[in-house]
Amino acid sequence: MIITTEGIVLRQRKIANNRRMIVLFTKQYGKLSAGTSVNEKSRSKAALALRPFTYAEYDIFKGRETYSINSAQVNKSFFSIGEDIDRFMNASAFIEYLDKVLEEGVPAPKLFDLSLEFLQSVSECRTGMDTLLYAFIVKTFRTLGVAPELSCCVNCGKAPGNFGKGFPPFSVSSGGIICPECAEEEKRAADSLIYKPDFDIISVFRYFDSKPIKTFEKIDLKLGVRSEVREILSEYTSRYLGVDVLRPTRGLEV
Ligand SMILES: [Zn+2]
């Protein structure tokens, strides 16, 4: 059976007989691995569609257990990503994140559309590309079923208006904002991880979640806010999704 689908290349590796395995994020079928004998170095249309940061249309032969790419045609190549180190680092982190959170064969069309928006924005954005990446990651939480509790204390349900002075603490270990009393209690647990940001994390997360990705092409968080948001997201994604593309060793810190 031949299937036709839009897709984004996540990664590829060499396999036997001079063939390669391409891992695609497809709109209709989710993540899938497909073999191909198309030579990447050739200038054919199909070869161009197998390059990183490319959005293409693929004709794929579906066998009993395997997929094989028959032909492909580029819809859009985000080639400018490769021309700038910041763009490249952030887009690579985005690809690594997608590859880890997507399950093989499970369609995620909303996430696919969001991914295309991200690629478009990161290829045009001139500053603050890490903010774009944070916005993308926060936007995926709902779809992935790991959205943090932001409307009330994650442990006792108290409204943030009754938390007392200062900005609400955020508990990575419980998965949401936490009132000071519950925070004291939770601190005693061995795996507790609570942040006390000196900014309103509820507004930051809600802003990321509610505005289109494009909004963040021109927005840069303040330095202190940015590094704390980064650390919280890094801990949060590694705890709930088993992926951390924001760890400092990537060298993305400004
Ligand atoms: Zn509480």
C-alpha cells in the first residue's frame, strides 16, 4: 500500500545495502521510520526532501512491518536555519525534543502544525531564539498531557490570590504552583524540587501558551527570567517527559 503524507525529517542513519533509515514526523501517521535508497548527496528532488529542517510531501510504501520512501517533494526548505549557529542550536534542540516525545505511529496533527510554525519562526527570527524554543516547549505540554497546574496550589487547591506576599512558588516535583504551606511540607520529601521565582511564572507560562509562536520572534525575556525559565523547563521536561534539551552543556546559555 502506498501512503502519502506531509512530514518533517527528524534524523537519519545508515543501514545495510547503502540504504538509510529516515525518521520522519508525519502529519497523518505520527513518527515513523522509513528506509530509502535515495542518495542524499544527489541533487534530485527526493534527495532534497530528506535533508534536515525540510518540510516535504512523501510517498511511502507500507509493507507488513516496514516503510519505504518511494518519492518525495519539498514543500518548504528552512535552509536559513543552517546559516546561523543560534538558529541551528535551537532548531536542533527542537528536533531532539520532538524525536523523544513523539511515539512511533501515534498521529499528533496539532503538534505537527505547531512544529511547522516553529520552523518558520526560527528561520526568520533574528534574536531571542531560545525564547521561541521555550514557548514551543510550553505549548506542547497540553497535547502531551503534562500541563502544569497554574490555577491553584497543586497540592491543596488554594487560589494563588491567597498565597500571601510575593510571587507564587513553582513545584517541579508536584507539577504546578504551590502555596507556601504546602511548599514547606513538600520540602521534606527526598525528591522535592521547588522554585521561588522573583517573577510571576503563571503569567509567563500562560503567555507562552496563549500567543501564537510567531509572537515570540520579537520577544526576549529579561536575562534573569530567561535563565530561570530555562532551568525550570529543563527540570520539568526531564521529570515528566524524560527529555532535557535545555541542559546548560548544550552551550545555549547567553
Ligand atoms: Zn497548598
